[in-house]
Amino acid sequence: MITVSGSCWKCGAKLESSDFGRQETCPKCGFDTRVCKNCLHYDPKYNNSCKENQADFLSEKEKSNFCDYFSPTHPNAEGSTSRDAMKSAAEALFKKK
């Protein structure tokens, strides 16, 4: 059984956990996979575009890196909750009676 742990930040191709090595690239588009934009902690709204406040500053968010806090994921990965689904759940929770 193949475990999908995310998708490519560039093309959206599904990736296995073994596809996130330091020198790995997406089999579909050829872009680096172990990059900030493929990390659970990546969020451009945060300082350094990272939710992990102990992570070192990395100026290249689309280039392979050695970050110790890298955790492969992507908002479009299987099993993630879409923004619309989360909004609907919140509205149902706080719905006025």
C-alpha cells in the first residue's frame, strides 16, 4: 500500500513520504520537493513564512533545504480539510437557533 503524505507545491502531483528527501524532485514536474512550500509549517502570513518560530530563516522557499522542522504536507494532500469544509463546520457549530 502506498502512503501519500502530500502533493507537489508546484503541480499538485501526489507524493509518497519517500519523495521528500533532500535531493528528491517531483516525478511529474521535476521541482524540488523538500522545500518550505511543501511543509506543514509554511504559511506566508507568518514571520519568515513559517509557523515554527525556532526555524532558521530561509530566503528560498522553493529550493531544497536542510530545515530540521520540515514536515511534508500540502493543503491539497489527501485527508486534508478544505477551507470550504472547515467554514461549513464552523458555521454549523456557531449557528444561531
